[in-house]
Amino acid sequence: SLNVQLIFLQDVHFLPGDAVLWTQQWGLPVLWSSHNAILLTDQSSSISPLIIPSMSARVLLASISIPNITNTFNVGSIYFPEIGKFDLNS
């Protein structure tokens, strides 16, 4: 009933220097991390990061706000690389 469309990307190889160009290219609200991205498909919605202390860089959590909806809702993406290449310390 919320009619929200989200796009979750993984293995994006994002670097902080990419933020301006990549965000301009998408042209809609987006949240980037080194491994993941959460993209919105509606300009009227907004996205903000949820930060949890000691959270892995492989986890991207976000709060989504939609016009005319009182409550926000939370979403997340966890990046798991190919088996055998997973390092718990990164």
C-alpha cells in the first residue's frame, strides 16, 4: 500500500570521491557505501543512513521517508562476497 520502489545494488566499489558524480547521474535520492547502494525511484521521498556503532562496512541501513506517511520505515542491505573471499575484518 506504500507504493515505494527501491533499488538495492551490491559490489559497487564506491569511493567517497565518486559521491557527487554518481549521485548526479542517478538524479534521485540515494545512499552509497563502499559495497552497497540503496536508490530511490521517487524524488519526493528521502533516504537517510542509520548508523550503528561497530557496524560492518558491508552493512548499509537506511531510513526512508515518504510524503503523506507519518512513520518512516527502515531497510538494509548486507553484502556477502563470493564464498572463499569473505574477510570478517573488512
